[in-house]
Amino acid sequence: MTTTYRTCPRSGLQFESNAEKLMVINAVTAVVALLVGGILAIGVVLTRWPAVHWLAADTFYMVLTAHGIDMLIFWVIFFEIAVLYFASSTLLRCRLATPKVAWLAFVLMLIGAVMNNVTVFQGNSSVMMTSYVPMMASPYFYAGLILFAVGALVACFVFFGTLVVAKRDKTYQGSVPLVTFGAIVAAIIAVFTIASGAIILIPTFLLSVGLISAVDPLIYRTIWWAFGHSSQQINVAAHISIWYAVAAIAFGAKPMSERVSRGAFLLYILFLQLASAHHLLADPGVSTAWKVVNTSYFMYFAVLASMIHGLTIPGAIEVAQRAKGYNKGLFEWLRKAPWGNPVFSGMFISLIGFGFLGGISGVMMGTEQLNMIIHNTVYVPGHFHATVVVGTTLTFMALTYFLIPVLFKREMINPGLAKLQPYLFGLSMYFFCLVMMGAGTLGVPRRHWDLSFAGAAMAYEWPGAAYLMMGLVGIAGVAAMTGGALYIYITVGSLLWGKKLEGGKPSANFTPIPVSAPSVAAQSYGSAGFAAPGTFTLAIVFLVSFVLYYFINWKYLSQVWGLS
Ligand code: HEM
Ligand SMILES: [Cu+2]
């Protein structure tokens, strides 16, 4: 395929024509998946809201299955493929390797996603996102997921091939930029993830067509979570890479220490597998000693990595802002940040929510002993909406606002609404997660159609607060969905009706990344923490919240069985 390069007059980024088309198609498909998943969220939320209790049981489980898969698999991964092409071809200023193969990857993913959705809505495949055996779905359910995964794997190899092209064509000097490095980590984890998925979904597919007679449920869960947990680590590596990118775009901020940030990314690869033990804490198949060692020790290396990023990204922003003269007190740098720019506000609301809500609750529930307080309660989706919605989804939304003029060459329609969107979506999602976690702490089950157990032989009396909390889940969910709808309206509307912008003259040759002197910020090691006293203060607030919440839960645990 012939190729041209254009340099975007607004950002200075260079886009290669094939890579650009593939980024556009993958990102647009992702937004369609988000739209479908968002419409399904209406059904899920309005059923779990006790006063509304909208859908019938079988419809609820069908809608919940499709919501989980459309959001966490299709929306997130289509978008991530666009990010991989961006982090390789655009940031390294080279052509995309094998564009035809990249189109093949896209088509496989699309067929898989459509096949899976159609199958779920035909009924008899409401096996939830986790699709645990021996519960069985139609063979097309698994076949759809497998096709999608093969497509995503092929796309990862196109990404690796593009890195090779950049190296060979010498489009950059020295080591790859940090954002590309983070994307490489995400892609390496993705290859492992997809292999684990194949190991368990292919036998399950064979079981569904009757070629084999059984898949062991405990082995299924263990391997499924090698896939399920790792895929979340891909999301974290991807959205953290974007945080670094946004810090650079919005502030010109350089990482406080490249070496520390890169080391933190590597920790994800090293400790990923052991950390996934937290999904097996209630399983009889693995020993208690193994669970304790993995979730009380090794898990924290992955947590450590996220905390390093959570510290160095605001730290880098603080250093950049202070260099511009925002030096008054601890927080002038933060007060004077561009809060009206959705690229920044979305990223920062995501970072704080991911750390405080997703991070702290994750460590609590990942602790072997504490896990039993919240196991299989609505606390679990409360936690992971803080990670995959406030963390990953809101970050992708923030990046989209940057991409509308740069990649899609359109002026954003309705910038006033765009300014508001990250606050409405992000903050209502904060509240949604908090009340879900509150209800879960009271014992409200997850994936449960009817909290009141109407008509059941044995009644259960919930404390009134449980109903109150689930009502608030409903209200917060509706507010968050409104925020999600605004995002879709603004992005789709901008692509359809936004004023066309000049894209930069196409040229047959690329311009390599200029060799520039390494900046001072990138070289200062060691004492850089004190260059960012505001961030240090935030970190102390985080530590105190963490410790308090952790010990409150040990107190709850001690009350499970009273001793007198
Ligand atoms: C406004 C946006 C959203 C709302 C209001 C919402 C609401 C909900 C609710 C109420 C549940 C059901 C909890 C239960 O009964 O167990 C749920 C499940 C789930 N959601 Fe969302 N959600 C939203 C966006 C997202 C996004 C963006 C993702 C992924 C990126 C996501 C991933 C999931 C997953 C994986 C499940 C679990 C499905 C299962 O149990 O198999 N959600 N969501
Ligand atoms: Cu996990």
C-alpha cells in the first residue's frame, strides 16, 4: 500500500496515512461498542435500583452479560489497538508495518465482536463476562471471543513489527519514548493474556460443540483469571502511558525520572501472574499458604508500580508548573492547572479516582483474610468500575478530546459541554463506586436480579441502608450514563458535523524525530521528590486514607464472628 506522511499543524505529530486510517477505524468501532455497552448499562442499573427493578430476570442476565463484554472487552481493546498504532507509528514517526495484516486483524476483531453480541441476544448464552464452566453458552459465543482474540493478537504483532520498522529506518535516536515504552509493556502483557485466554476458551468451545466431555471448573477459573487479571494489567499500562502523554501534551512535563518510571512499568510484567491470585481467594483448589504468600507479598509489587506512576505523574506536572512560576504555597501549581481543558481534567479526575477508589479498595479486597467480607458482593463491581471506568475509560475519553482535532481533523462541536463532561461522568462515577462498595460491605450480592428475594422460601432481611445504597447506585448510575452519552454525542457529533480542519500537507517521506539535548528534569534522580512538595502532601493524604480504610476493614472482619 502506498503511503504518505502529514505533520499535524496543531500538534506537530506526524501521521502516516495507513496508520491513520487504522487508528480512526479502531477508535470509531470502540466508541460504537461503548455506545452499545452504555445502552445496556441502562437496563442493568434500572434493574438493580430496588425501587425501579425494571427488567425480568432472564433479560437482566442477558443484558448484564453483554454489558460486561461490550465494555471491558470490545470498547477497551478496540481503543487500545488504536493506541498501540499511535504509540508506534505516530510517536516514532514511521510507517505502520504490514497495513494489510492490520486490516485483517481489524476484520477478525469486528466479526468476533458482532458474532458474540448476536449470540448473547439470541438467548441461552447469559453466562456473564467470566463464562465459568460448567455453565454453557452457544458455541458461537466462544467462537466470537476466540476470533476477536486472534485479531487482537495479530494487531499486537503489527505493533511489534512497526517498532522494528522504526529501528531499521532510524526514525528515532536512543531509546523509545516513555509512552511507547509503556505501550510495549502493554503489548507484551497482551500476548501473554491472549495465550492464556486461548488455553481455556478453546477447550470450552470444544466442550460446547460436544468434542470433549468436560472442562474442570477449578482449572477453568485458574486459567481464566490468568487471562482476566492480565487483561486488566494491559488496561492499566495503557491508561498510565496516556497519563504520561497528557502530562507532556498539556504541560510539556517530563517524567521526574525516566529510569524509575520505566522500572515501574517492568514490575507489571514481573508480578502480573502472581498478583492474579487475588481472584482465587475463595477457591478450594489452591492452598491457603499459596494464597497468603501471593496476595500478602507479591501483589504489592504490582501495586507499588501503580503508586510510583501515581506519584511521578502529578510530580512531573508540579515540577513543570513550578518552572512556569506557579510557586505559591503547596498547591498553586494544581489550582492554576487547565481545569477547563477536558484532556487535562479527564486525566486528572481519572488519576485521583483510580488511586483513591480503585487502588485502596483493590488492596483491601486483595488481602486474603479481608476478601471474605466482600466476596461476590456488589463491592466487587464497585471496585472495578473505579479501575476500568474511572481509570481506563475516562482516560480514553480524555485522550479522544485531544485526538478530535489532531487525528480526526475536526473542530470539536460544543466545547462548553466537553468542558463539563469529565466532571459529570467522572465524579458521578466516583459516587457510583462508593455507594456500590457501601452496599457490598453490607453484604448485597453482585449479579443479583432481586435483592428482596420476593417469593423465595427463605426470606432475608437487609438493613434499610442496603436499599438506600442500591437506590443511590441507581441515581449515580443514571448521572454517569448521562456523562457517557455526552461523550458519545460530542465525539460522534464532531466527526459528523465539526468544522473540517487543515491536516498538514501529505509528503512521501517521513521526518525523523530530531535529536534534542536531554532535559534537566529527565536527568535529575534522587531528590526530585522534594521538587514536588504538593505531590508529596497528596501522597501523605493517600497513605493516611489507605491505612485508615485498611484497618477499618480488619475491624469489620473481627466482627464477623463475635467472641465473648
Ligand atoms: C455509566 C457507565 C456504567 C454504568 C452505570 C455501569 C453499571 C454497571 C452495573 C450496575 C453493573 C452490575 C453489577 C452487578 O449487578 O453485579 C455493571 C457490571 C459490569 N460493568 Fe458496568 N457500568 C458502566 C460502565 C462500564 C464500563 C465503561 C465498563 C468497562 C470498561 C464496565 C464493565 C462492567 C463489567 C465487566 C461488569 C460485570 C459483568 C459481569 O458481572 O459479568 N461498565 N455495570
Ligand atoms: Cu485482578
